[in-house]
Amino acid sequence: MATRKKAVSRSKRAAKVAPAKGKLGVMVVGLGAVATTMIAGVEAVLRGLAKPIGSLTQMGTIRIGKRTDNRSPKIQDFVPLADLNDIVFTGWDIFKDNVYESAAHANVLDKELLQKLKPYLEKIKPMPAVFDQHYVKRLNGTHVKKGKNKKELAEQVRADIKAFKKTVDRVVMIWCGSTEIFLEPTAVHKSIKAFEKGLEANDPGIAPSQIYAYAALSEGVPFANGAPNLTVDVPAMIELSKKNNAPICGKDFKTGQTFMKTVLAPAFKARLLGVSGWYSTNILGNRDGEVLDDPESFKTKEESKLGSLEYIFQPELYPALYKDIFHKVRINYYPPRGDNKEGWDNIDIFGWLGYPMQIKVDFLCRDSILAAPIALDLVLFLDLAKRAPTLRGLGIQEWLSFYLKSPQVAEGLYPEHDLFIQLMKLKNTLRHIMGADLITHLGLEYYD
Ligand SMILES: NC(=O)c1ccc[n+]([C@@H]2O[C@H](COP(=O)([O-])OP(=O)(O)OC[C@H]3O[C@@H](n4cnc5c(N)ncnc54)[C@H](O)[C@@H]3O)[C@@H](O)[C@H]2O)c1
């Protein structure tokens, strides 16, 4: 009887998540390598030409109930996610190239595949962007909006969103644009009021990515950030996100090297193996690599990449093991490799009685192939978050840290970087919003 009651109350709570009815409009800022690989990929999947490998929303499963229940539906059958058929893409870029041309330029996907998708891809043409070269030194675009101040530019982006909203049922925005110069929060980011004044006064602390984010959040549109830019990591944006129930999450897609770090570092810590040094270097030759060749943009990326180890190792709890780590990250622009990045890690560890050992990781990866499913999942999960009453008004969606190099958390909390804790948090959040029991992995009930 008690079980039945529990089931009824669960289904009542579950019923409260609004269904994903109608079209989901996805507004992508920056139609470069990652964005076009995501857009072309979704279309290829819809046509049965390829599989959505790497995407939790498309291929992942989730256990519900006890291990003995044998109930592990696909995530997309457990939570009401938008169907890929219902996604409508649009976006902005500083270049006029349509998505087909831009994808061809990025040279990530085979020409043969792009050719098949050409009629669809070439219809997606970028709207003029908000851009200022001061914030991305290595780019110089011509397809840009003009306005007397940043407020006017924000209003133009809001007008783009409003117009798009008329053609779809819900909207999500994702930044797949370039890495901006390193910025720290200032007085202009302290509140919505200060930020709006700053827009009018053309405050240099407001980067283009923040103009898009402000426009999105003002329109109640969730916003994801694929780059390490400051963007929504400031009180004004958090306030706006909560006020308009427009979910936000951390920043910088966790794809290659940091992905490996957040898998390996928890393993060393679990076994209490010490680490004296971790040297990470990369060569890549895409446009992202070119932008990161500028020291000011690199600094933004460096900060994002350095953060994870410090938080995973907790040197204040384990000074004998992790207090003196020498951690270095380098990115080198090397055109011949294009999007096929090579990331090397040399890890100096020590074990029993302090005896040293070394581990080498050489990840020959494909940047955008790793990033595209992350971008897709973020879009679909943010849309879900907006419809989930138990997440309403929270602003920051910490459960999406799984996808990001720099998780965003409530003030006073340290970010969780361990990939497996992040995955557990993500899946428990899905159970929570659907009213299912959380899984603690205690498992004593099997031995009763
Ligand atoms: N691919 C990965 O593995 C990965 C991982 C983490 C983060 N990222 C980040 O994702 C972002 C996109 O990466 P990418 O490889 O697609 O880069 P890309 O250079 O191919 O694409 C970026 C696009 O953004 C456009 N752009 C720049 N500023 C803009 C603005 N203000 N408004 C509109 N468009 C603008 C550029 O013209 C370009 O087309 C970068 O910031 C990168 O650092 C990528």
C-alpha cells in the first residue's frame, strides 16, 4: 500500500514537468566549427546517416529503482526532452557564410556528408553579430550590428529573439563563439541595475558575449556558454536568470584534455597517489587555435583549464600528496593539424614511501567531434530545466557541470569537477525532477 501511495505521489510530481510540445528554437552565437558540426550532425542523425555518439540525451540510459528492478530506460524516454525533429536552428556570426560554407571551411566533417546535407545547411544564414575586436584580437568581422551604445546593440539582439520566438514554441541560446579576452567582474556586473547603466555608458567591462546573454536572459531564454568567457558568471546575470526563470550553467565545453584530467585525477585521489607535476600541452590548427594564440584570449582559456585539478585534489585536505603540484597548460597554434588537436599530458606521480612514477597521455582527438554532442545536450537539458517546476527560479543549473570545464555554483560553494560525481548529480537531478527515488549506491536493502 505504502509503495502504491509513493508511486501515485511520484507520478503527480512527474506530471508537473511541462511536455516538450512544438518547436524548440536554438539560437547559436558563432556558427564556426563546433556549431556547424552540431547542426550538420543533428541533420545527419535525423536522416539516418550517422549515430549521435557522445550524446547522453540521445544514447544514455538511466537506472530507475533497485538494481533488481531491471529498469533502465533511455534518458530521452524518461524525461520529456525536445525531439531532434522539432529543433530549428538559427544564429549569428561576424562572417556572412551560411552553415554549409562555414562547415566546409571548418573542415571537420567529410565533404561527401556535407554535400548530402547542403540544401538544408545553406538555408541557415547568420544574422549580423554584436562584435568588437577589442575582445577578440585575432578576428575582424564585417557582418556586425551597429548601434550608438551597447544598450542599443542589446535591444537589437532582443528584437532578433522576439522575431524568432514568433516562429517556434520555445527558445534556448548557446554561445559557440570565440574566446574573448580575460575579464574580471567589476562594479558594472554587481546588479541588473548597474549592468543596464553600463550598457548605456558603453562600459568596457561588458563584452559582446554578455550583451547576447543579457538579451537572452531578459527574454526568459536559457543560456549556455561553450567558451571560457566571463559572460554569465557575474551577480547581475545570476539575478536576471533567477528573475526570468532563464536557466544558466557553467562555461567552456569539457572535451579533450580537461575531460581526461577530470577522469584521471579522481582516480589518483581515490588511491591516495601523490602528484608532483602535471604538464599539459596542445597543438591545434583551427580558428579557435588561432584566436587562442593571442595571449589575452589564451589567459581566459588557461584560467578555465587550470581550475579543475586544484578542486579535485583538495590540497588543503591532503597536503602530503598534492600541496606542491607543478601544473602547467600550454596551447600552441599549429595550422597543419586543423581541428584534429593533439593533447599531451605528462603526469609525475608518487606512490608508497614516495617512490616516483610517470604517466603519459597522448590524446589525438577531434575537437568539434567531442564538443558537438555536448552543445546539443546542453541545449536540450536547459530547455528541460526551464520546464521543470522543481528547478524553477534556481538560475544556476549545477547538475550540468558534467559538460563544462568551469562549473558554476552558488556563492560560497566549491565547484565539483570529478566527472563521475558530476554524472551522478546529473542523473539524480533527472530522477528528482521526475519524482523518482534518488540513487545513493548504499545498497544495504539487497542484503536485508
Ligand atoms: N571544440 C572544442 O573542443 C571546444 C572545447 C571547449 C571550448 N570550446 C570553445 O567553443 C568556442 C567555439 O569553438 P570553435 O572551434 O567552433 O571556434 P570557431 O573559431 O570555429 O568558431 C567561432 C565562431 O564564432 C564567431 N564569432 C566570434 N565572435 C562572435 C560574436 N561576437 N558574435 C557572433 N559570432 C562570433 C567566429 O566568427 C566563428 O565563426 C570557442 O570559444 C572555443 O574555445 C571549444
